Amino acid sequence: MHAPPSVSYPVGRSAFAGRCLAALALAALAATLAWGFLAPWGWRQPLGFAALLASGAVAWHSWRRSPAGALSWDGSGWNWEEGGAVVAGTPELALDLQERVLLRWRGDSGRTRWLWLEQASDASHWEALRRAVYSRASTHVPAAGKPPAAEQ
């Protein structure tokens, strides 16, 4: 069995994730507006709009601060490089949409990051990246023991 080839893949702010957040925010706004018009007006509606505004702001802020760097597989382990710092760790596949992949990066430092990888970032290395993500890490296999003696 062969190990997947080494690959380095750029990671940045995901336009797809941004569109998903925008669609969720619009759906939440529509639901809140419908609730505001259909229910008797009271203290709950302004609180609902404030919660909607706060959650939208938090989502926007987190999307704008999405990690940007490079995820690399060298044939024996994974590394995340961001701002000149390199951290070893393990990616865990959370969602595979064929042209987009959501990974949970667990660095050896204990920090967890969510990374959206998109085929459009580097189409020529996309298949190599997917092979590396789906491959099992190689483990040491102990030498086999002495075979049993043949019975006569």
C-alpha cells in the first residue's frame, strides 16, 4: 500500500461559508420579521431582533477572522502554517461536499480550528489533498512471529 503524495494546500476565508452564513442570517431575519408582524407586540420582539443582530455580528466577525495559512501533508504527518508559525496536528473530516471540505484541525498545541478548504483555491492539488485527508496515518506493524510448525 502506498502513502498519498505530499501536498501543501492554501486555506483562506471561504466564500461558500460566507454565503451560507448570509443565507442563514436572511432566513433568521425573515422568521423574526414574520414573528414580529404576526404575534402581539411586546417585549419579546425587540429582544428577538437584538439577539438576531448580535448573532449576525458574531457570525460576521468570526467569518472575517477565518484562519488563513497552508495545510500540508509531508507523507508522515500534517502541519498547519499560519503567519510563519508551523504547528503539527491532525485534521478530522467534518463535512465533505466534493468541491469543498470542512476540517477540524486539532493542533498538538491543543488549539482547535475549523478550516474550509475549497477546490477553487488550488485545483491542481485538490485530488492529492483529498487522498491525503482520507488516508490512514501509517502505523508501525510489528514483525510477524515464527510460523506454526506444519502437522504431519
